[in-house]
Amino acid sequence: RKGPITMWRGVVSTFASRAATTSWQYVSLSQVAKRAAFQFAPVILRSVHSKIRAIDTTGKDFHREHHRQVLLVDGGDTKEIEYGMAVQKAQKMGLDLVVVDPKKDPPVIKLLDANKFLFEKQKQKQARNKQQKTTTLKEVRLGARTDPHDFAVKMKKISQLLEKNHKVKVVILYRNPHDFHLHRDEGPGTLNQLAASLEDKAKVEAEAKLHYLRYTMVLAPRSS
């Protein structure tokens, strides 16, 4: 397949040879270029656009016989056509074919810019990985009997951690077994109160559990 540069050289040579055989007529180089651009531009355009890509959503090349059927999605329209016709349409529009559902029979194909599609997909993957890396587990401790002021301070701290996309492990501590037996029910009550107060910002990822002399509960940001 000839590239655009090779085709232009052939065009210029053709016009130059015609000018040389006509002794009485002077043809300037600018005229040659204008005639070439006017007459052969559509051909060169097709040569550039003919190198379309057919890939799946992972970026792997997609191969299919031209007479086989596909579901082509073009904007809001979906039409079952032969794969060869889909290739021709992509060539005409200067786009690529991206197979969004290869398991369906026939497979679903969209007319897209393959490079732009893969770039956007990579950006989304990087954003997800960044979010996963920045999400850490923080721990906030409270006593079994916490006065209202301390409770408000701890709740504010937990709220700030959640806003920074951190998960929070809330721990209710008992000083000794005697303290645990006296105030056993107050631990779960405090945790439930916290979860209810922060319901708009947090979801309970791990329900309250008892581990020897401590109750624990894990809160996660609503956005995660």
C-alpha cells in the first residue's frame, strides 16, 4: 500500500512530465501542486484513513471475516450489518472499530477513536489505583463511658478522616474485666450512636464485634 508521500511524488512527476512534453505551455510548480491537491486529495485521504484499528476493550486486535454479521453502534443507532461494511464505514469516517461486547452473537461494535478510547480507559484505571492507594485504615479510640463533649470531639475527628477518604476503625476500650461487666452494653450503644450520627458520610463496613476487653467497628466513606 502506497503512503501519502509516495503518492504525492507520483502526482508531481506526472504533472511535470506533462509540462515537459508541452513546449509552448509553461506550468509552474505552484500550479502542479494546486492541480494535484484538487484532483488527488480524496485518494490520499482514503489512504490515511484506511489503516483503521479493530480492537476489543482490552486493546487486543479483533479479527472477523468480512461477510460475518456484527451489531454496529453509531451514535444512538444500532444496526446489524456485515463486518466488511462496518470497516468501510469506519474508513469513511476516519474512525476505528471497538468491540464492546465480543460475547454477544453477533458482537457489538462501536465507531470510536481507538487511541482516545484506550487513553481514557488508562486514565480511569490510574484514578482507581490512586484511590485504592490513598484509602488507609485509621483508628480512633473511645472509653466505655465517654462524656458528651469527648464524644463530639471524637465524632468530629472521625468525620474529618472520612472526608479524606480514610476508613476508620472505632475502638471502645474497657480498663479491666470489672469495668467490662459493669458497662458491657454501653460499648455497642456508643458505636451505634456514632454510626447513626455519621450516616450521611459513612457506611458500616464491619459491624461491632467484641474482642476481649474492646468493641470494634469499621466505618468507610460513602464514596468508596
